[in-house]
Amino acid sequence: MTSKSFHPPVRTLMGPGPSDVNPRILEAMSRPTIGHLDPAFVGLMDEMKGLLRYAFQTDHELTMPVSAPGSAGMETCFVNLVEPGDKVVVCQNGVFGGRMKENVERCGATAVMVEDEWGKAVDTNKVDEALRANPDAKVLAFVHAETSTGALSDAKTLAEIAHRHDCLVIADCVTSLGGSPIMTSEWGLDAVYSGTQKCLSCTPGLSPVTFSERAVEAIKQRSSTVQSWFMDLNLVLGYWGGGAKRAYHHTAPVNALYGLHEALVVLEEEGIENAWQRHTDNHMALRAGIEAMGLSFVVDEADRLPQLNAVSIPEGVDDAAVRGRLLNEYNLEIGAGLGPMAGKIWRIGLMGYASNRTNVLLCLGALDAVLSGMGAPIKSGVAVEAAMQAYA
Amino acid sequence: MTSKSFHPPVRTLMGPGPSDVNPRILEAMSRPTIGHLDPAFVGLMDEMKGLLRYAFQTDHELTMPVSAPGSAGMETCFVNLVEPGDKVVVCQNGVFGGRMKENVERCGATAVMVEDEWGKAVDTNKVDEALRANPDAKVLAFVHAETSTGALSDAKTLAEIAHRHDCLVIADCVTSLGGSPIMTSEWGLDAVYSGTQKCLSCTPGLSPVTFSERAVEAIKQRSSTVQSWFMDLNLVLGYWGGGAKRAYHHTAPVNALYGLHEALVVLEEEGIENAWQRHTDNHMALRAGIEAMGLSFVVDEADRLPQLNAVSIPEGVDDAAVRGRLLNEYNLEIGAGLGPMAGKIWRIGLMGYASNRTNVLLCLGALDAVLSGMGAPIKSGVAVEAAMQAYA
């Protein structure tokens, strides 16, 4: 007998996710497990679908959480909507567009890439050109909120363009759900996937998805079987599809779903517009402090995500050393850059429950202390005050 | 604002899973979330791999939990080991063999079925014949513990036969892990998947898997890309594969993994042989009570799973009415039959934390009261006493 119970350190999570989890949600997850076919659980599932529709701002009937992380939600969208031989226009302006390409190709389809510089929004003109050049494209796929760079793209315009070219729209809203407006129905997004561990303040492990009637029709009209048994919506819907009689598909992650339900109740209590505004307000305060220090943002002002702040690392500053000191001395996690941005940017999350004044001030004070302590070229002692003024 | 926090009823879970969750595990899951790349979390992952090796009785390096339910663990085994054009011999003696067939076919491979009656163990002679008749078969797949019927098959002999025919072995051990002996290395099981919500007493949502060196070699030698991005072990291993430098693949379900770790610590504290014995002891007591009532088991004595007791429903008894009364009046969940066994059997789980004397006595007392109250042809008033004598 050598192993002991694990007691994690208490961190402040201001990276790209998971973000700080609301204690109400942790408590909800620890409630007694019941069966996945228990009438009480079936009632919870129905209520959750309604709450997810509110979060996605849609009335799509097919709205539910996939029983696995956001990457599986992404794959659920692709394997159900894309068939071998299809053509998909994929926008890439960060890590997750590349992952979409992988998904398309593993479906036996062709990905036509529209590439933009990392840190920029997707260029809608280039997308229009790509769709003109590929009239046989069936799907346009893009990332609404690029977690790897902090750039927000214009989902509404992208969806308009796609529909003009008779394409379905798959949108990655992992980082935007609950933090920035997603008007799924108004914008005509046909398949949207997200995660629970970002602006919903829930633990990681589930992926909310929503599909339009048009998308459901496309799934029904498939000529080939969905390559994944676990993610085949034709089967999953026997369980999640509603009605008193639920067919067993897989055993639902009961307690994780308690947590997501509580997260959605919290969102409904706050009001989604208020949640969006809170994310903006805290971003503006963080921004005031970051800029007062003399640091700069990676993304153009118009395209910045309030919940994911990508900040350029000053010349000569040791990325890993800074993040290590923040973690070890302040119990504060901020995110590293990915791919070509590794070592060049920090990703400071202000997501969901973590988007609050205490976190903004803690982060600014800690960054100021660590950077000035390491002799970095910043203006010290002004960041916290600048943030407080922004709140005033 | 219309939704409220969900407070589940407190049930006793004696169905086919989820089973009662140890309160220690619920508490562990409610601990503060930390990042999936936090050094403290990476330490937890390493320890968990060791604990899973103990549970699987193996030293396989590639032993880890898939971040999704058991069905995704099954799919992880098939999509990584089976390529288009391969031939797989699949044993079916219940629901889950049929699911294996679905997985094989969705990989573009051919399933050669070896069918046995539901409720019987897999016939090893028929498997030997099938492998003789199909010398080009690459994999033998079978269910060790059929959750749909309560039958245990002889995994050791099946693996021996498979290896004689130069086949890899995929074994479904969802219901056996922690409840019945699985000697992964000794028996030569090449790919094993399980679930957390049965004899590990954890919440549902994760799927422990383990792969032999031979299986890992087969994955490395693949000529085609794994069709699932989320389940591609070549990618997943960048995160779970060990070493201080973990590459981001997907965001791990951090709190669910706290729960699984705690479940494995509990198993190590008890000792796995003691856990197996406890499952047998409680089964024997339940059996004494069931038989004293005049009810009978579906599975032959030699092949009965102690953790899943399939009991024939007496002629003329209304299945749904009995289960409904047990749930509503006793907060006791037992399982229904699936497929051809619907309405004909009950599945009484004694899994993990739920395998205890209190549950055995509660279940017998409740069944006795409900059945005799409905005028069912049972011998009333003797079951609890018979179980107590079995414990004596």
C-alpha cells in the first residue's frame, strides 16, 4: 500500500482553460450518483437541453452535451456531417483550424485550407474566394474564438457567405460559449461545438453541441455509415433525443452532467448578456494594466477576445521562468503560446468564474512583481492602479 | 430565471452500472480543479498509470484512462488495432459482442462472428474452429464479463487459442475490472478496456485501457491513419505517454481523474484479491436468498459473474411494475434485461462499493415484499434469513 489520496494545490486558473471552477459546480458534482436511465436523471437531461439552447441562443432541437471533451465534440461534428469524397473549406488562423483539417482528412474528405496569420481574424474575403473557387464544397468550418491566439472571427458574416454558397457551417465555439455572443440561430450556424471548462466555469470533460435542422437533414441523408460508433448521432439520439423511452447507448457521465447543469443554472441566473458584459469589463481592466506596464496585445483591438488575452512576451524575458514563478510563488497559472507562438506570447484567460476583479488584480500585481524582479523592461508599480481606474 | 440546482434522490444502485459510488470518490471529485499540464497533475497521472497496472494485473507501459465512457474505450481499441481490409473474429454471447461487430465494420474491416446463446460463456471450441477456418484473421475480440447477461467467459483459454493462431486479443472487461480476476499479462490480453462506474465504484465517464507491447507494435506498423483524431493513441500518448514534457492533445477531465485516482487508491488499500473475494461472498449470500425465494439464475453456476446476477423473472410477473416499485418505494435500482432478454430477466448488480451486506439484505427484503405483495409465485419470508446464513 503506497498510494495516497490526491489533494491538489489551490491554484488561480488564468490560462486558456481549464479556468477556475465555481465552487457551486464542484459541490454539485459530488452529489450522489443515480442511474443514467433513472426518471429523475431523464428530467435533468431535458432541462439541460433547454439550458444549453439558452447558452447557444438557439432553438435547435438537437442540442446536447457530448460525453467527452471538446476535441470529441469537434470530431462529432465532422464525422456526422462529412462523408468520404466531400470537400470542406477550412479556415486556419491558429492551432484549432489545423485540427479541423485533420478531422476532415480522417473522414476521407478533402480540406481546402484558407490560411490567415496567427493572431488575425479569419479574412472573410478569402473565404468567399475559396468558396467561389470550390463550388462543390459541402461545408465551411472555422474557429469562432481561437484559443491559441485570442482572436475572434466574424461568425455571422462567415455563415452568410457559406449559405450563399449552399454550404453547411461548422463553428468551433469552445472558448466563446458564455463569454462572447454566439447567436447560433440568428447567424445560421449549422453545427457548433464547445467545451465546459472555459467560460461556463465547469470542469473539463464534456462538449456541448448544437445542430440545425439542415444539419440533421444532412446526417439523415448520408450515404455512408458514420465511422465512429460512439459519436454517431443517429445512435446517440436514441438516448438524448427526448421522449419518455430512452434507449441505452453509452453510460452517461452522470456526475459531470450534474456539474454542467449547475453551470448552466448559474449562467441563467446571471443572464447571458450580463455574463458577456462582465467578460468585457474585466478584459478592459486587465488591458489597462497590461498596457500601463508597457506590454502589448497580440491581436488587433477589434478582434480581441475578452476572455483570452494574448500578450507579447517582452524581448529577452524567459517565458518558462516567468510562468514557473507565477505558478510556484503565486499559485497562478497563465498559459504558454502554442506552435509558432511558443515562447513569444502568454495567454491570460479571464473565463467564466475566473473573469473577476480579484483575478485581474492578482494577475497584474504578480506579473509586475515577477517581471520587474527579473529586470524586464516594463513600467513597474502602475498596473494595478490602472486596472482599478478602468473599473471606476 | 426558471431552473434550479438539481438535487438527485439518494438511490441504492444495484443495476448493471453505474453502481453506488464510494463517498470518498465523490469528495475527491469536488477538490479544486488544476491545469491539465500542472506539474502536480502530471504527477497524479503517473501515479494513476501505476495504479491502473495493479488493477489490470499487468506491467504494460501503455496503461491509461481514455477521457470518455467505456464505449469510447472499446472504440479506442478497435480503431487503433484494426485497419480497413482486416479480418476480426468476434465472439457474441450478449449485447456487447454485437457492438464489437459494429466497431469492426466501421473500421472498414470484416467481422467473422462466433455466436453463442445469450447467458452462456463463449464456447472456446467454436472460437478455435473459427480461427482455423480464417487463418488470415488478425484479431480475436470477446467480452470477458457480459454485462447484458452476467456470463463470464474464459479469457485465459481464449487468449491462448488466439495466440496459437497469431492473433491479437481485444477483451471487454468493463464489468470485470476490480470484481473478478483479470490477469492481463499472465493471460496475454493485448488490448483491454474497462469502465469506471462498475466494480471500481467510481462515477461513469472514463475508460481505463491497457495495451501489450505486441499491440503497440501493431499500432506503430499501421499502414493507414487511425480514423479517429480523438482516439488516435499515437497522438494521445504525447500527453499520457510519460516524461516531464507533456504535449497538449485534449484537455483532460481533471476532476473525473481525481475520482478515478481515489477509486484506485481505495482498491489498493483493500487489496485486489480481497476485493474479488468480497464480490464472491456477497454474490453467494444474494444467491442463497434468491434461490430460497424459489427464483433461479440465468447463467450456469460455473460461468456466473458475482458482480452481475441475472435472475429469471417468474412467469406472469410484470417486470416494469416490480422495478418501478423498487425504485419508487425503496429507492433501489435494479437492471432490466436488454434485447431478447427484455422482460425476461432482472440484472442485480453487486459491484464495487455496492457489493456489501447491507445492499444484499435490502435487495432481498425489498424483492420479497414487492413480489409477494403482487401475488408472485415465490416463497416469501425466507430470503433474508438464507442470506444471513450464507454469511455466517
